[in-house]
Amino acid sequence: MLKIDLEAGLLEVDTRDGVDRHPIGSPQAFRLLSQAWLRSGWDAKYVYGFSWMGRPIIQLPEDMMRIQEVLYRIQPDVVIETGIAHGGSLIFYASLFKAMGKGRVVGVDIEIRPHNRQAIEAHEVSDLIAMIEGSSIDADVVSQVRRQLRPADRGLVILDSNHTRAHVLAELRAYAEFVAVDSYIVACDGIMQEVVGAPRTHPDWITDNPQSAVKDFLAERDDFILEEPVFPFNEGSITERVTYWPNAFLRRIK
């Protein structure tokens, strides 16, 4: 149990050995409060309340802030994202590229609903977006993605479609070739294993999740490592991300 005493500036946590007390502004307290906030946000569908330039974007705002830091540092020529939904994240990445003066986005989804396709194609940044409909792990779809790339393109891949262990592992295997050295493939929504028991979850998520797929993939390969990106600015004491994407960033090292 957590007890917040704002007057005393303390967070109290019941443990087997008694009660631990942490200053409310300490990294330990922030971590515990963030875990509770993430679970509360999951239950309340917090991420279903945001849009980017007019399109719903079902993502945790901190995750989008962090990925833009990565994109600006890596300066990829193309972002490949599996999972389109309403298209908000495609618009987000394309708008960053528009501001940067380089880059484009390739989105893949097993079903692109007509009203979403129409809205994305009518958007101001649509000229930087290509969409491919079909299963992200289908060989023909992967070939279509490959044909969108030029030989010298530096790619960054974001996996945000079907989040089962088997599907994400298949995506990691299929899309690794598109990732440039020192760029990333990002396996989103590893939070699944940390919210088991919450609404809209399943007991098998404890192992059937993107984090498990990442471990499987890394056991097969020596050209990728699990590595948190380096973020350029931090004058505070918090170094961990508050995220739906734990253990998500795989950097290609060769």
C-alpha cells in the first residue's frame, strides 16, 4: 500500500519488514508513483484522449516526446511503423520530418479503414506518408515496404501492431534489415506484462508480450542490443522513462 503525505513530503510504502519512507521528490518515490499512475491511466484509458494535428494518437505523451528526441538525433531517412489505426502517429512523424526538412514515413496495417485512409491522405503532411495494407509479417507486404526504400536510406522501425510475442518476434525478424546501424527498432507496448489483471488484459500477457519477443530476438542475433537512448537534456534527478514502452529500444550495432 502507498500512502502519500504531502504535508510531510513523504511517500510511505508497506513492505514485509515494515514501512519504507521516501521523500516525495526522490527518484524512488517518483518510480512508485509513476507505476501507480501508469496502472491508473491504463484502467481509465488515459491514452485515448489525445490527437496530433487533428488525428487521434493513442500513445502516452511522454513516449511521443521521447521518440521525437530519438528521431531528431538519428535523422533517419524513413520511419517504418507497423500499426496505423487513426493515423495520428504517422502524422506525428511526418510533421517532424516536415520541420526537419528531410524524411518520410511508411505505415503498415492489416486493415486501413476507409475513413482513416481518407483523413490521412487529405492531411497537410500526406505527401510524406505511404501506406501499405496487409499483415505486417506477410512476405509480400514486407517486399512492398522494401520497394519503398532507396539503397542508401537510413531507417528506423516502430512496431505497434499486433503485440503478441509470436507476432512481434516475426516483425523483429522481418524488419531488422531496414534498420540502419546506430538506429533503432522499437517494440511498443511492453507494458502489457506489467498490467496483467487490469481491465482489457489477459492472464497470458505475463509472457505473451513484446518484452518477451525482444528477449527471444536478442538471443538469436548479435547485431542488435537492448539499449536506452541517450536523451540530450536532464537537469533533474529522474533518469527512467515513464512509459508504455519498457525495454523497447533495440539499437543496431553492426
